[in-house]
Amino acid sequence: MFKRIVLGTDGSEDSLKAARLCKSLLESDPSCTLVVLHAHKPFALVYGYDLEHSAIDAAAVDEALREAAQKSLEITMEVFGDHQAGVTGVIEQGDAGRLIVAKARDAGADLVVVGSRGLSGVTSLLMGSVSTHVVHASPCSVLVVR
């Protein structure tokens, strides 16, 4: 039924549940393709100010964020085991919700899969969650996994 799927992941348990669901879709139809996307914000965007004159080593923090993103992607890719044919892992820097929607559009996806865990507390009220953004902005069907 679905041929081109985009999975947004952050390595959380909810996103790993979403990955396991995608694995079952791949097993039921080996002609499916899957893009696994881990998106992370650069340090300066997280805090929203210019770090050029700061005592913080932003480059070192960004490198640590890239390493964490790589580890998260590796953990997610392990879910697919022997079913990695047609699966592509991608790390991009920026807002996760926007990047997932853009990747779905670019890939001509007919399904986006994300975990339900989003931001919590005040941050969620102010910014919204990744899954909420994807549901509202996606060009195709969205499956939010709990």
C-alpha cells in the first residue's frame, strides 16, 4: 500500500517503536523504500543568540550534537537488522518538523511515520511538538506511533 516512507527519529523509545512498525511494513512489501531522518538543531539555534563572543565553544558542542545524532541514527538502523535493503539513513541540521515535511515532499513519500513523544511542559506549549507540526504540514498521510 505505501511505497515511499519517511521515518523521523530521535532515538527515543517512541521513535524506535515507529521504526519497528516501519520494519513490519518493509517485511510485508519489500519494494517499499524508507528514508530514516534524524534532524538536530545547531547549538546556536537551540539557544537563539550569537555565540561568536561567548565563552562557550559552540563548534565543540555542535560536534557533540552531530555525534549524538549519528549514534541515534545507528540505534534506529539496528532495528531493521537484515531488512535494510531500500533503507537510507540521513542526518540533517535544522528544525525536525520542517525537515521531515521537506524530506517527505522531496522523496514523494506517501507516508510519514513519527513517534508521539514531543516536547513537554512549557516548551511544548510555546513551540508545539514535532509530531503535531508534521501532522499539520505533511504532504501525505502521517502515522504517529505511541
